[in-house]
Amino acid sequence: MINIALPKGRLAERTLKLMTEAGILDNVTEAGRKLVFEDGKSGICYFLVKPWDVPVYVERGIADVGVAGKDVLLENSPDVYELADLKTGRCRMCVCAANGYRDDPSRRLRVATKFVNCSKRYYASLGREIEVIKLNGSIELAPLLNMSDVIVDLVETGTTLKENDMGVVSVIYDISARLIANKASYRFKRGEIDSLTFRLGEVITDA
């Protein structure tokens, strides 16, 4: 049995669709409130967890493989193998600010974000001193209420930014969903995991 950790929400739906198209799963049951599903015919057990928890389940070996956003992997640096880019859940991690904002290099930059480590690495590479303000949601509010100068957040369509008179200052990373594996599981179940990865690769498209 291969145990797979999937992030709740749209990304799980997209991944399950890929797995069905690849013939890995024969039938995907409507989730409802159920969290663990077994497909005895295919030898797959998958379970749904919070997106930020997927690498934890994989790193600790509860799941053999999992699907996690590249943003989660970059922020947390889990000790796992990254096997494939699933080319879904695409967006960008960006620095954003109110339209017309101009940086003042003479003072420390206030950055609101939930991506604390990514922000620190990015600004360290620029030699820019920052103060990180950790937020978990509605991050666009921070510059609007003068709590921060800029934000670092994920941008998919940019609609929320436009509605709040904000824009992208710079792109830090391109983000998409990645297939990851536990290192010990990959050693002992390499054939099964490589087969799963290969079959997914046959139906992954750039669209």
C-alpha cells in the first residue's frame, strides 16, 4: 500500500483528477467529511490534511508520498525528495505594495507575510534590512493600514491586489504543486513510487 498525503481543497481535487486520468485510481469518492480513503485494487491509500502539514506527514513517514505547493517546501525546507512538478496550482510568490509606493533605503523595510523564511532569504540576497511582520491572512490589509511597507504573498490572478489599489513590485518564485517522497519510503518502495511518478508524468500538461 502506498500512502499519499494530499492538501485539502482544490489542489487535492486536481491531483485526484490527475491520478484518475493516469489510471492510478479507478474511482474517486466524494470526500464529504471523510479524511482517509483506501483503494485496495490500486494499492493506494490517500488522506487529506492541511496544505502546510503535507511535508510533515511525508517527512515523518506517515505518508510515503505527498503533494505540496512549492511555497510550502521553500518556506519549511523539509527533508524529503522532490520528485515531480505537477504543473497545477500555479501562482507566483511576489513582493507587493500600494500603487505609487517608493522604497526608502535609509530605513528598515517593514514586510508583512506568512512566508517569513522566504522573505528573509530574498531580502538578505539584496542586502536589504527588514522587519518581518508575521500574518496568516488578509495580508493586503497591512500596507493599507500602514502596518507594513510591502507584503510577500502568493499572487494568482492579481484581482485582490487590483481591488485594493496594489500591484506586484517583484516576483520571488514561480510556484506550483510538487510530488514529494519520504526518503526511507523511496528507498524501500522505489519501484511503486517511480511507477506512480511516471504515470502521473504521462498526463501532466503545461496547460
